[in-house]
Amino acid sequence: MSPQKPKRRFKSPHGRTVTVLGMSGRCVVFMREDYPHPCQQPLEKFKAEYAEVTDDRRPE
């Protein structure tokens, strides 16, 4: 059994942190904090509007 990759986190245009779950077709599937359902957005829009969080601290 291979080790699970850590999920990548990104900061939304509204300053909230999202966690990427994967891809569905040409869309990024992610979870928003404090929202119970997965969300999705076209890959190009996601790449243009979201910035990856690269350290272990949560963004301000």
C-alpha cells in the first residue's frame, strides 16, 4: 500500500482556504472550510484565481 499524498491547499479570491480533492474531467474538485459538500470549478478559472498555500500555517 502506497502512502497517501497530502492534499494541496489553496487560498480563494475571497481569502478562504480550500483543499483540493482531485479532478473531474476538466474541473478541480475541492472542499471549502465550513461547507459540507464538494465544490468544483473549471481548471483554467481555478488556476487563475486561487493561490497555493505552501507552508503549514493557515493564510490570514
